[in-house]
Amino acid sequence: MFPGVLEMAYRRELQNLSAGNALARLWAKDASVWPAEQYQVESVKSNLRWLDLPGELAPLLARVAARAAMIEPAGFEDVVFVTMGDSNLAAQSVLRFPAAKLGKRTFLIDNIDPDFLRAFDENLRLDKTLFIFASKSGKHIEAHSLLLYFLERLRTAGIPSPARHFVILAEENSYLGELAGEYEFLDSFLDPPGIHGRYSSLIHFNFFLAALCRLDPSDLLASTQAMHDACGPSLPQEANPAVSLGAFLLAAEIEGLDRLVFFSADSLKPAAHRIGSLVGASTAKVGQGIIPIFGRPSYELAMLRQGCVVAILKMSGEDNPELAKRSAEIREARVPVVTIELHGPEELAAELFKWEIATALACSLLEVDPFHDPDIRESRARTVEILEQIATKRQSPAPTVRVRDGEVELYAEGETRQHISTLNMAEALRTFFGLRHREGYLALLPFLNYGETEKRVFRRICERLESALGLPVLLTPGPRYLHTIGQLYLGGPAKGLFLFLTAAPSKDLAIPGADYSFGQLQLALALGDFESLGRRRRPVIRLHLTGGAESGLTQLETILNDTLGKRRIEAP
């Protein structure tokens, strides 16, 4: 821990946590640690069951290991993880480790774009594919739609007993959990109800992954129990790593250094995103909170000195001279930084457990409920309204195009519409970028095919935008971000600039049993969040690529290069 310019504030918040007896009250499951309306108290108490999970792991690990061991003998050669939100980030984290020796083809889906699904489907050997669906709440419409789609694909392919190709990981008494019993799927792992996905690093899905990847269960148990003991109430508070981390986060937010920039080894980038979504969405309420930024080597020190603290995640034994150099530069510049080194993939769940405790402690003094997401519900409700309109009137909303340039249409409503030019696309974008906050961020939110080709284009676009605008770009594809960091965008500090990207699919796909398609569902999810941000007076536009993602992104990249030119666009 290097508090740098936050040294005094960090010491102060350590004392405040001690004075409020926050750690002991947390472990005693005292719901009054955080402010909550009376109707929310039971929800808070239920969420606090996450603290007991380390002591419940042994039988859980035994069962998931037994099921994972049966996959290969059953003839499955392809394993498809279908996840949204935090579960997706957990899967990416585990599967990326070199130590995770998975002797079969493994895929990860968090995308409902029709073009993506069609291309993905063609690559599968359906008769030898096992689908593992993970939805912590069991409520995600995207997961349900994908489940119905793949189940129907197996049926139409003439595969006997298609339900025996599915394993479900969801919450007890959830709709997805009920479907598992109704369809007689191969297996189901049902988690205790009421624990928020952000606080579920020690629940079935992560350990199912670990077992499938042949990580040693005894190592997982040992590291998790060691972290539980280190962060528990029995040790002196000054030696507690979760308390130190919580004080660091508190000091940063209270002193206005509310951008938490992660620099990490490649193997730990998904873990950084998982931690960032935990901290960001938990703290982001009533216009305050910590903004997670996932840094690139090109970030200038001048930007890091403006309202930023840094977290560096590295893996022991991995040589990363670039990360070491950046760490030294940050400390020399007295930018506050916490550096964490893991010794193997078996420590990942334990590390997340520590961050969960630290974040909950920070929320206690920020006086926000870490388990409640009041703002994202409005976005989801609007999505449901749009889907009902499609189902009953057989038409999608038809907003007004403000500017059109070739295959790119620009949409803006509310306050944003009053501030941007409609002369042409370049002027519209230039005036939009001029609305940014000097210590803020740009959120790029693509709801479209997000394959390898598109990812390469987005990397170039992000680097160009960061260079020209002098602020970080958060590339958070939809619909995944709605379940991870969406609460931050709607309820956190009003420092974001939001750019949605949607595209017309080359050919839509029907959702079995639904009155709308995958393309319509994807657009409805984008519009629901787009409208919610607009109602909160956030600067937000949507660019729609009428010719599809591939050609539209090429044109968009050209437009952005023309807009940004060679000089930096200054903020007001």
C-alpha cells in the first residue's frame, strides 16, 4: 500500500473504521452498518450470508469436482459457458490462466447479437456439446433466451435427449432453477438465495470452472480459508488487509480521487474487470462512487495525477517489465497505489473475497447500501416496456435521426440534443466530445456483433479517442455491462460521456416461444439504458450502423479520425 498524496486521509479513514467498529459489526451481520429502508433490511441480512461461504466450500467443491470429472467420459468435446455479468468475468479469469489445463474446446458467450450467434452456432458440434448456463439471480432475459435457442437447436438437429446437454447454475427458487427441474437437465447447482452476484466469488460457478480446469480443490480451500482468517475480526485491525484496502478506497472517494485505474498482467485483466465492477457498482449511489478504469500502457502520468488512484495486479513468476516500470513511475509521482501479487490461480477467489469485504466496509462510511442497485431497475423496466410494445404492436420505437452520414445514424434526446450540432456528423461528434468532464471518462457501449474483427477496430478507436480527448475510455459491451457496471453509469458521479453503438443484423434470429427476436431484444436493452441515462441528464448519444457492424465500424473509424484530426479537443 502506497497512499502517496492520500497519506493523511488514509490514516484518518483507518481510524474512522476503527471508531465505528465497522469490521466487527460486519462479521456480526449487523445490517445497520449501511443505510437501508425498512423493506430493504431483510435483503441486506440475506446478502450477508456471503461471509459464511468459506466454511461451506468443502462439500460444494466435492460435488462440482465429481460432476466435472464426468464430462469427458460422457463424450462431450465442446463446453460452452453461457453467462452474463459477474459470472462471465469469473469464467474469463479462470479460463485465461495457463495452469487451467482444459483438454477440450471451450467457449464463452455473453452476446445475443444474431450475427454473432449464427457464426458461433456453425462452429459447434452440437451432438458433443455441453452447455453450462450460469445466472446468479436466474432472472436474466438474455440467458433465458439463449437457453431456449440452444435447446431448440439440439431438438431440430435430431439429437436424442437434448436436455442432457445442459447444466444449470442458478439461485434456489429462481425461474432458471425451476426450468432445470422441469426439463430434467443433466445437472443443476442451486446457490443459496439472496446473495448478490457481486458478492458471490465463492459460489458454485467459480469452483465448477476450477474443477473443470483441473485446479486442485485442496489449494482452493486452503487459500480461501487463509483469506477468511486474515480478514476476520479476530486479528488486530491494523493487520487486516481488507480494512487497509477499505480505508484506501474510502480516502480516495472522499478526497475526490474517484477514478480507480487498474493496471494488470494479461492473465489478470478479467479479474481486474471483476474487481472493478464490484467496487464501482457497490459504491455508485446518489451521484457518488468510485469509477473503475482499466488502464493501458499509453496512459500518461499527467492524467493519472488528476483524480486517480491505481491498483496493480500481477502474478508471481510472470515477467512483466512494462508493468514494473509503470509501477515505479506511479510511486515516484506520488499517485496513490495498491499493488497485489497472486501466487497462482487458486488464490483468485480468495482475492475477490478480500475485495468484497473491503468494498462493503468502504460503503459503510460512504453511507450507501452495497447490495442495492436502485438505478439499473429503471433501465430494465423500460426494456420490458419496449418488448411489450413489439409483442403487441409488432413494431419497435422509431426515434428521430438527428444526423446521418452514409451508413451511420446519430440519435440524441433531451439535454444532449440541445448541446450538439446537427450540421454534419463530424460537427455533431466534435460538440458531443466537448461536453466531457476534465476528470471523467468516455463509456463506449457497443450492442452489436463483438467478434475478433470488431475487437481490433474497437482497440484502435479507443486509443484514438484517449489520445485526442485526454481521458480514459471504458469499452463495456452490452448487454454484459448492464449486469456489472450499469449501476455506476446511472447512479455514480456525473462525470461520464456515453456513446452507444447499435447495428442492423444481416439476418435476425427468432427466440423460440417469444414474440420478439434476438435483434429486437438487443436493441430494446440498448434503448432502455440509453433513455435512462438521458433522463438523468447524462451526455449520451447513440450511433446506429444501418449496414451492419463490419462495414459500419469501418466508416465510423474514418468519421472519428476526421472529427478528431491531429489536435486534442479541449474540454470546457
